[in-house]
Amino acid sequence: MNLEVDEVWVDVDYNYTPAESEITYYPDGSGHPGCGANVDIHSVKIKGVDISSVISDYVFEDLENQIYKAYED
């Protein structure tokens, strides 16, 4: 996905796992608490160069938030 962070466009390689709904009871009496969506970023590149190791946590959080938002729409 091509995203913009601080006026710089980057290519982000990631996995997205959608949220799972809570299931209160299965027929056997068990249940599943559910879980929220998850984004796992593998790499962040500019012009093919991976910059993942030099970007701040703030930038990772911003990228994750943009990815979550893309799946909400």
C-alpha cells in the first residue's frame, strides 16, 4: 500500500487480520472472546529501499492507523 507520512510517500508491505466477533456460547458450552483487528507491518520502503529500521514508533503508529482506516471504509 502506498501511504503518505509527513509529506513523504512510502510503500508499506503488511498483513491485515480482521476482527473476530465474540461468540458467547458454542453448543458444547465453550465460547470465544473475539479479538480486534491487527496490522503487522513487514517493511516500509522509499523507492525500493527498506527504511523500517530507521523510522520512529510514531511513524509506525501513523502507518498502522492509516491501514486500519482503509479497511473501515
